[in-house]
Amino acid sequence: MLIHVDDLVPNMRLEHDIELSAGSFLITLKELPEGKLTEEVIGSIRRFASQLTPEQYKVKVVGDELVLEHLKEVLENDVKAIIKMIESGTDYPNFLSDNVLREKVERVMEKLVSNPDIIGNMYQFKLNTKSGVHQGNYLPDHCIRVTLLAIAVGLKLRWSIISLVNVGMAAILHDLGILETEVYPNFRKLDDFSPGELEAFIEEHQECSEKIFSAQKLTILPHTRNEIKHMLANHHRPDLGTSVQKTTLLLYLAELVDEMLAPMPHKIRYNFTQVQRQKLGKRFENRVGLMSLLLGLVKLFRGEGILWEMVQAIAQTFSMQELLVENYEEKLKKSSISALSNVPCPTRRPAGAPFPARFTVRTAARKNSPASMSARPG
């Protein structure tokens, strides 16, 4: 199993000798009893991390229980960091302010991260998005936020634990395919894409995600496998006219919400279709605020069966259910105009009436000031 040098711990067992790009060996299995790493050896590996071959900063270890337990801890810490960021409300709207809801979301996440298949996939995804030292993992962080949001909304909808785990598995893995596209890792290329090129990119990375998942041997039921495949292959462009795959629709909305709200390497947002953007306005091609986004979703999906139920649950999750009121924007404008019309205007002083005492005192003070006196003609 490939692992980043920062994540090595004592007693992990090397799978192969560690070779340097210069052609010499840094450490061989013969030098280590049972191939087990020590603190000293790990220190040496980290010092020469940039010279490791065939991949810098990465070594192969035996994927035993020790490795899985440690990687589980690494991923749990990643999830905790994302939750803490969300709760701070500084860079992202806090949808976990309800302590009861947050605890339920954390329990479902704990169940996900306890699955050996998920541990392996999450970690390899994180590993493949690193370049050298830790640099802030945009894609894995995005996938974790989408997973947390999808679970939170699913809980609002009172879904079963099976449905929550299934949508969570797909959400964690939904962008695996991006690593196979020409855009990765320079996402700013997307800002120069034409609408047709963007649609081709969407289709390509959806297909790649589904293929990568399908190629893996996972210990899950065939029905669950097919459901996850469907979510991965349609997480940007699902068939909105059917409610057969409710998990696909929830992943689509959770993914859309996160990409519209969170900072991204690229300015363009391709979550809404061209038809949807024509209805909402050109500004929805870029990042928007929470209120604007929710009002946009309300405009698109009000009365649209399960999609409308999901939009209502999203608004409730963000504690913004007042936006669900019909014609909210018009009523807000009217109330704002009414409030402004009730603000009293300053009255004009009638001709010949004395100035307020405050004005008279200040004027007198200015007249008697040294500066004004010196300015008077002798």
C-alpha cells in the first residue's frame, strides 16, 4: 500500500526496498527486522523524501491492521478539521449549529470511516492529490464537506441509515475521476472553457469516477454497488424527471451547494445547466452567497416533488427556512420600501425661527476663538 512519508509510524512494515533517484538505496528490507520501521528510519525517509523513486514523498508498506487503524485516525482528523471549519462559520455557512444534528452526522461519518474499503479509497484519493509536502487538499476537503452536507440533509428527510451510508460512500468518492482528466491539477483552465467543453469535462469526470469505482473489489452488495455507480455517473447531470434514485438527486444537490458556496481554484461554476442559468441569471455561473443560492433553488424546484422536499430540507439545515415562503423576494422588497417610507425626514427650520441652542453656542465659540479673532480686521 502506498503511503505518504508524513503518515508513517513505527512498526509499519516496508513492502519494498526504498530507492533514491540517484540510483542508490536509502534502506533495504534486510536492514530492518521483519521489515518494521523505527523512529530513526522514518526520520531518514522524511529527510530524503524529495529524492525517493519511483514517487517522491511516498513509500510502499504492507496494508495490515496497524496501517488501516492509523489511516483511519488520519482520516478522522481530516473530518474533524472540516467540521471545525464549518462550525466556525468564517469561510463557509455553518449547517452543523444544531448539536443533535451534528452528533448524528458524526456517527454516520464514523461508520463510513470505519469501513476498510472506504479508508483505502479516501486515503488514496487524498494521497493522489498531494504534491510533495501537505498543501491543502482542495478535492478531498470538498468531498468531505459534500458528504457531511448530504448526510445532514438526509437526516432532515428522515432517511434510513442504509440510505445515509450509501449516499455518504458515493459523496466521499464522487470526484475520483477528476484526477484522470486533462484539467487536473490546473483547474483554472476551466475558466477558459466554452459551454460545450465544460459539458464534456463534466461527462468525462463522471464516467471516470464510475469506472474507477467499478474496477475495485469492494465487499458490498450488488444492489448497493449499482446504486453508488449511478450516483457517481450522474452527480452533476442527473435525470431530474425521476425520483427512482433519490440518493443520486441528494448527492447532486449537496455537490451543487458546496461548489456554489465554497472557494474554488476556478471562478466558473458549472453546476447549473445552461437552461437553468437562463432562468436564474448569468451571475449563477460564479460563486454566490447562501441566500441567493437557496432562492435560486426555490425558484427552480418549488413544487417539483422529491427535489422540492430536498430543497426545503437544505434550507432547514442552514436555518434559512424563511426563504421558502412563496414570493419571498417580492415581500422582502415591499417590507424594505415600507420601512424606508416610515423613516421621519428632518424638518426645515421656519424663516426667522431661532437656531437650536447647540448651534448658537458652537457658533459663538467659533467667533470668540483665537483663530477667528486674529483673522478679524484691526
